[in-house]
Amino acid sequence: MSSVGADEVWERLTAGRPAFGAAPIGRPLVCLNMVSSVDGATTIDGRVGELTGPVDQALLYRLRSESDAVLVGAGTVRAEGYGALLPAEQRRRREQERGAQEPLLCVVTSRPALPENAPALAPAPSPLVFLTGSAEPLPRAARALLALRPSVGVSPTGALRLAPLLCRLRAELGVERIVCEGGPTLNASLFAEDLVDEAFVSVSPLMAQERTSPGMVARSAPAAHLELLAAAKCGDFVFLRYRTRR
């Protein structure tokens, strides 16, 4: 497999199959986008920074740009910030092409709370949407906030069912394309409800030996069978694209 640049990586991963195809009936199409070390770590000291690289970041921004919403767990938002979702130039281009500078930021959380100085609460061109089973009021923020809550509460185990909320994202906010950036508990919930359609996985050339780092999917999730759609290499990074076998 020959090494190529960022644009070529994207072209190879999407050749003959757009990154986001037609959405399933009634809900958005969901693509995971994750980076992992060779030995399976998804964070170093609690953050993703040491695992990523310029081409991996370019892929992240490209997927965000073509999505209608970025879905992420509250723990990941607290660790990574989630201020601006796209660089300024890509914001301008997206607004010209799609009428909005950024996708929605959708946070799955047990309660809609973030630190007062959280970057995700700072001014932003798109709303922040909390997907939560809690009736707590939303935090104060310098951007528009929305909440989607289940109409009949959470399950007896306390778990938040995501399928009805994703259907509401589609019906009420027009979301057809979601890129999910984790963390592992959210990923596990999506797999458990058979909501993952595709996965983009960047393999970082690092043997992390990070014993406290979670994997891409929490172990509570059932096994999921994947089909490799495409692969590309840039430097020592490997980029893989899968779809879920159903």
C-alpha cells in the first residue's frame, strides 16, 4: 500500500462510495470516526492529541464538514473542549455549499451540565444539542442550546435509548448525516442498538502501552461484524473504512 497525501487519502477512502450515503428510513446515517494506537489506545493521558496527526485531522474536518451533526459523549467534550468544530476557511466553504458554517454539536449525557468555561458553551455558529434523560435545566451558554429528552423517560436500568432521539434529530432538526467521535461508552450504546452504519478508523504509528486508556468501544457492547471498504496510507498512519454487516 503506497503512501499518499491528505486529499488522496480521502479520495481512496471514498472512491465509488461517498462518505455519507443515503440515510436509513426514519433515522440519520451514523459514521464513527476514531483514532487508535497500534495496541488499541484511544487516549494518552486522557486526551487524543498524541495519537493524531495532520492527515488524521484533515479527515476529521472533512467528515465534520460533510455531516449534519457531530455526536459525542459528555466525557469526551470535557476532555477535548469542542469549541470550533471547523477551521475558519472550512466554515466559509461549508456555509457557501450547505448554508451553515458548522454541523450541530450533539452531546449525549446523563445530565446537561458542563463547566462554566467549557469551550463547547462559547459562541458558535450552530446550536449545542443535549441528548439526555435528565429533566435538569440547561446550563448558561453564549450559543444556542437545545435539549432532546425521551418522551417516556429512560429504561428501568437507567440507560438512555438513543434510537428514538436520533429519529427526532432527523424529524425535527433535519439531521441525515452524523459523525460520532466517541467515547467508548457512547460507541457501545450505538452498537448495542444497531445504529452504527460505517466506521472510519485511523491507526496511529504508536505502541502506547497506556493501560488506563479505553478502547474504541466499551466491552459492554455486543460483537459487531465489519466489512472493509477501503484503506489508505500516509506516512506511518493507516486509514481504514468499514461498514457494519447486517
